[in-house]
Amino acid sequence: MDGIASQAIDLLVVGMGTVFSFLALLILATTLMSRFVDLISRPETRQPSASSAPTPNPQNLEDQQLIAVISAALHKHRTRKH
């Protein structure tokens, strides 16, 4: 009986040690890959040149027009008598 309990404890220690080691290695690998991806995907930092004048963005103008139309529609809806 003593031999079986000893074998069970040995198997428990080896199994839990294997699982712990694998999980620790997995965490280490995931952390390293995350840092590597952050390093590669970091955008380049460029300073805008002082001589370049800001150009009007057509998308920005369209957004402003859309905001104006929506605001007018909301104002008309709120002031409408029921």
C-alpha cells in the first residue's frame, strides 16, 4: 500500500510540474510575441513641416454639412407643434 501511495504522489508532482511549466512557458511566449508585434507595428513618428499649410479636408467639410443638416432637422422637430 505504501508503494502505491508513493507512486501516486510522484505522478501528481510530475503531472502538476509539467502543467505548471507548460503554462509558464506559454505566458512567456505570449508576452514576448506581444512585445515583438508592438515593436514592429509602432507607427513612425514624423514631425509636420512648418512650410506645409493645412489643406481643407473634403471629408471634414462633408461632416460639417451633415452635422448642420441633422441639427436643423432636430430643431425643426423639437419646435413643431403637435
